[in-house]
Amino acid sequence: MGILDALKGIFSGSGSSGSGESSAGFFFYVRCPSGHPIRVWVNRSSDLVQDFEGDTIGGYMLTKHIVCPRCYKKTRAEIRYDRGFRETSREIDNGRFIDASEYEAATGGSASPGA
């Protein structure tokens, strides 16, 4: 059963841990303007843009345009990270950020993608 769990993690984007975070990326959670919970995947190699301070990389910036799969309303999230990928600031238009536990409570399931 271990190999099936590993394959499931690879194809769901969660790695083998099932925690929702891997070296490839991580999830964050929002509610759309209508209040629907949404899990958003961030791919570290393609979604994050280097944020320069002079000639050196000062951190990374993420801008995600999110369309709710239920009501099709748009939400825009902007999150900044330092060089160690630790969040330094976040802003959202037409929605609000929620945590994994609120997402799990609203959907009645697990916040990890492999579950």
C-alpha cells in the first residue's frame, strides 16, 4: 500500500507526506466573495517571482488570480515571502484568507490533498 500512497501524493501535488506542503509547493486557503472555501496550490518554481533589493534577491512575490469553481467570482491574492520562503505580508481583494482548519471545517474533509 505504501507505493500507492506515494503515487497518490505525487499526482495530487502533495509529495509523499500528505501535509499539503512539499519542496515543489504548498497550499493556502481563501474564501471567495460569496463565502465558498477554496484551496489554492502554489508552485514554487512557476508561481513565485523573485523580488530584488538592488542586485540581490530580497525575497519572492506571489500574485494569484483565483476563480471560484462554484460561483465563478474572482479573487486576487498577493503574498510576499523572504528568501527563506517565510511569509512577510499578504493582501487579498474580493475575498478573505482562511486557515487549513477553517477550510477543513467548511468542506467536511481533510485540508491535505491526498486524503
